[in-house]
Amino acid sequence: MTSSGAGWSAGRRARVRRSALPGPPVQPVTPLDFGHTAELIAASYDASKAFLAGVEIEGPGLYGHPSGTY
């Protein structure tokens, strides 16, 4: 099964609840620079915690936005 649900029927996909958790703010950091790892993890945790505290799941669908803007 892929994350897109390619192996699922249309009816099953229609009943699934998914949350796109926000990540850290965009920063000019190369993916090869691990010196900012702790900072990026902390920022992602704080953003996700704030999102989850305010989200109300009301039925199937996508909650949040992959870009982190919700």
C-alpha cells in the first residue's frame, strides 16, 4: 500500500481521515546540513502540536495542508 492509497477502493478512500501536519518554517538550509536538526524538529513539533490542538475532525477528508498553511 502506498501513502496515496492506490490500492484502496474509491469508497474506502472516501471514508479515510488524514491529517497533513505542518512542518517547520521554510529556511535556507541545505538538506545536507544536519547542524539545524534539533531546531527543525522543535519547530515542527510546536507547529504540529498547535495544529492538532485546534483541528476538529468532522468526517472523512484531508485536514491541514501539506505546505503547513492551515
